[in-house]
Amino acid sequence: MLTLQAVTKIKAELEGAFKPLHCIAQVYDTGQKLRFKVFDRDYDTACEMADLSLKALLDQTLLSDVIQRARRQIQSSGRFRTTE
């Protein structure tokens, strides 16, 4: 069931998954979907994913897969700049 507590947990897990990079997750479409952006050290967009179903992300395996895909995308793009 999609509760406020579940949405808060998903959002917090996503936003903390890319440290030391900064991530902002946003719920939209009347609370049904989620999008997020990960920013590199210069606050340029390192990765962006949208149109993710919050109900689907209740499945921890799917949420972990989304995080891993984003991490691979960041690493393959060479946008992982955390130091000078």
C-alpha cells in the first residue's frame, strides 16, 4: 500500500544512495510517480530518471535496481566528480 510513510522512505533511500553526490527526488502526478536527479560536485546533472511508478518502487528489489542503473549511468558518463 502506498502510504505517506512508504513514499518518505523511498524518497529518503534514493536521496541518500548517491553520496557524496547530491540527489533530489520529487513526487508528482498526484502522488503516483517519482523522478530524481543526481548532481555532480559542480551541480551539473549527472543522472536523471523520471516516470517511475511509486507503487512499483515499494518492491525493494526494483528500487535497488533503479539505484544501481543510475550509479552505472553516472560512472559510465564520467560525471562522477567529487574532488578537484
